[in-house]
Amino acid sequence: NWDLILYVNLELVNKMSNRRFIVKDMLGQGTFGQVVKCWDTETNDYVAVKLNQKFDPDDKHNIVRMLDYLSFQNHLCIAFEMLGQNLYELLKRNQLRGLKVKYVRAFSKQILDAMVVMRDAGIIHCDLKPENILLAPSVATAAAVKVIDFGSACLEGKTVYSYIQSRYYRSPEVLLGYPYTTAIDMWSFGCIVAELFIGLPLFPGASEYDVLQRMMTILGGQPPDDLLREAKDTGRFFKHVGSIFPGSEAPDGIPSAYRFLSEEEIETRESKRPKVGKWYFPRLKLDRLIYNYPWNNSELTEETDRLALVDFLKGLLEFDPNKRWSPVQALF
Ligand code: ATP
Ligand code: MG
Ligand code: MG
């Protein structure tokens, strides 16, 4: 949606011209917006001003508002609208026993709404997790949330870093070192939805190996061979054993050419044993997990709600990024 972005930025440029900086020229296109050459009327010198790409200009899509910025002793300070607790704090306040289905559903919809906008702008957030979703002042007593922390975000097709996303919410393609897209945010979103319901992180691995092992146990199967073949770090977790190795298969039941390494093999390779995770969490299959938790409101949760939630999570927690649901697909 580059036309819109250009339009919004030109509007910004015009506003800026009325103030301290007079826009003289376009210097270039940065990752998140344009850089313009300006005359600084305070210092009487030329400066290069970077305009950040603005998305969700009308504050309709649950993304935190940036209000102002200032430079203080060479530190860039950004003023954001004041929001409430983050969702991890909210879960803790509920003794990590999960939220009621109506809140899980409402928050999920709002986060997805933000994700549609981000995807349209080609922005990958790269750090979606409960700490980065904040309660917003509620509209007419309905609970509301907003997405914050674009400090790790990047543009699709211009990805630079390979060590991204917080470990529990890290997608299979990032773990395996495979080129990533906005689909990695959908993986993190799936982890968040499950956590809001259960109350505890879904894949609280103490190491990347542990995270991947938990995914495979809980979701069943392993990442598809196409991904394992192309990814550059597959060897950190899998051994190539040739075609049709019984016991290793992708979720669709196709036998795999790769076998997940045993903990002993990992120990010798990475020379350190995965530590015991912070969370003593049962490694049940996803549907069992959703059926057995949360303890607090299990009686209040309709069986059809649980069935729908398992289906929803399976669309999000799909190993293959090309088959994983997009934000629009998940909304319907
Ligand atoms: P991280 O290491 O998680 O990436 P960070 O340095 O990028 O952190 P943020 O995630 O932007 O920083 O903010 C850290 C925490 O501060 C948030 O989890 C939240 O609890 C609080 N916080 C951030 N922005 C706001 C806001 N607008 N209103 C209220 N609290 C906020
Ligand atoms: Mg943060
Ligand atoms: Mg951050």
C-alpha cells in the first residue's frame, strides 16, 4: 500500500514545513519511510529528517499511538499514548489460570485486526508476545487491547536479522533458519491465543531445541521436509536419514527424510543439556490441553467453544508457513 504511505508522509512533510524544518528535497527511501532534506530554521543548517511510515492513521486498528518525540541529550525519546497492563500481567493477576473464552475471543479479534493492517503494509512485528499487547482504555465497558513495541519490526522482503522473536513465541521457520514472512507473526499469535486460554505459555522451552520438541509433541508431526531441506539450520535439530524413515512424519502423515535428534545427540552437539524449563507444563496433545485447561473456568466453557478453539489454533500453529492462516483467513 505504498500510495497511501506516500500520501500520509507528504501530508506530514507539509505540516513539518510550517514548523521548524523546511522541506527542500527527497533524499531516499528507508526501511520504514522516507528521508527528506530539510532546512533547520533553528540551527540554520541542512538536516536529513527521517519520516516514519505511518499505518493505521485513524487509530481504528488497535495499534499504539505515537504522540510526539524529542531528543534529549542525544537520546531519542518517543511519547506514546498511555495504556494499561500488558497481557502477561493480566494473566498473572488471574493466577495464570487463563481468561474466559469471551475475552480470549475479543482480544484475538482485536490483535488480528492490527495484524491485517501490518500485513497490508508489509510489516513484520517480529516480537508478538503477551508483554507486547496492552490493555487499552475500554470502549463502552468492552475490554480492548492494543499492539505495542515495533522496536524489532522489519519490512517483508527486507529482512535483516535471523535471531528474532522471543523464544517461546519463535516460529519454526525462524528456529530452522528459513526465509521468513509476516507468517511468523501468525505463529506467535497462535501461541498467544493458546496462552490466554490456558494461562501458561504453550511452548516454554528452555532452549530452541526444547521449544521445537515441545511443538512436535503438542502439535504432532514435524516441519515438512521441503522446509527442512531448504532451511540453513536444520542440522542443529535434525539428522538427514534418507527417505521413508518410519516414525518421523509431517502432520499430514507423509514419511520424512529427517529424524529429530535425541537429547543425547543434542548434548554432544551443543555441548549443553537443555535446562529444565521454568514452567512445569504437561506436554499433552493440543486438543487434550485445551480440554483439560483452564481449571478455573472449565465448567463455564462450552464444548463447542473448545472444539472451535482447537480448530482455530491448528490453523495458526501450522508448521508450513505457506499453509498457515493469514490474518484475514483467521478473522473469518
Ligand atoms: P522488549 O525487551 O520486550 O522488546 P522494549 O524495550 O521493546 O521491550 P516495550 O515493549 O515497548 O519495550 O515496553 C516495555 C514494557 O513497558 C511493556 O511490556 C509495557 O508493560 C510497558 N509499556 C510500553 N508502552 C506502554 C504504554 N504506551 N503504556 C503503558 N505501558 C507501556
Ligand atoms: Mg516489548
Ligand atoms: Mg522490543
